Amino acid sequence: MLHACHGKILRQCDTLKKLSTHLPEKGCDQQARQAAQGILRYFDSAGQFHHQDEEQDVFPALRLSAGSDHAQLDALLERLLSEHVVMLAAWMHCVRCCCNSPTGWIHRCLKH
């Protein structure tokens, strides 16, 4: 399940990358609007819930299964938690620049 979720995240990132080249070439056509809406919907819902699921369910289960030898696992999980914070900050920056700003390309596309 985690592998499938991570694959979906990567596909959404790939769509975002494609959209950034599609817009200058073809503008805010229907395909671009659908892609932008899908990216926003995914990262504002399922993408966020994925991290919550990991932090609330997967990480504690891993800690329990580690037994007494958990130093490496604790370090790994702390790194993953830090990465979640960084990814959320990056997404919020993307939303501010691309969606909420009147000059942002997703904002302009969705307003057409």
C-alpha cells in the first residue's frame, strides 16, 4: 500500500512538471485545467493524509517491532518526520506562488 501511495505522489509530481512545460506551449486549455485541479486535489487531501497515516500508524508499529535495538530506526523515523515537514513547507510555498498569487500559473489557469 505504501509503495502504491508513493507511486501516486511521484505521478502527481510528474504531472506538475509536465504542466509547467505544457502551459507556455499550449496555454490554459482543458487538459491543463484538469491537470491543475487534479494536482491540487491530490496534495490537499490524499497527499496530506498519507503522511498522517505514516506518522500515526506505520511509524509507531515499526517502533514496536524494533524491540530493544531501535536506535537506527529512531534516527530513520526522525529523518522521515523532518522530511514530511520539509515537503509540507514546499507544498505550501508552491500553493502560495502558483495558486494563490494572481501571477501564479495555476491560479491563472484555474481562473480561465
